[in-house]
Amino acid sequence: MQTVFLPETLDIKAAAALAGSLMAAQGNQLVMNGSRVKRVGAQCLQILIAASKMWDRDGLSMTLSDPSEELKDAFRIAGVKMDIFYEEEIAR
């Protein structure tokens, strides 16, 4: 199992690095720690959603642990349920 710590700012400038770190983790069970996230842009949100679909397609788990309130809000505002990350501990 691999762990990726999401950065404080997930904006357009962070999109390429986020995609790269997720591509490097592809093929492994993945835990993303979202505790540091303070800002989320649409591009990174799209990358996270697409990655969750890739992991699901590959039959692997991708969980989001300890999401910040800002990260939860970004998903809520976008109308995306965080259960796509298979994390039962997230308050919905």
C-alpha cells in the first residue's frame, strides 16, 4: 500500500505534480492523506475523481484519509460524494 500526502494547495499549478504522483502510484493500493489541503481548484478535483475511477477499474482501493474541511467542502460544492474513495470514516 502506498501513501500520498496531498499538498496544501491543489490549484492549477499543482495539477501536473498531482497527476504525476498518482500516475507513479498506479497499480498499487493507495491512501491519500488530505489533512494538509487548504485550497482546491477544479483541475485537481477532476484529477482526483478520474484517478478514483482508474483505481476502481483496476480493482484496487484508493482511500482518502483525514480530509481537511476545505477538501470536504470542495467535493460537496462540486456535487461529488466522497464515498468514491471507499473511506468509511469520512463524515458524510
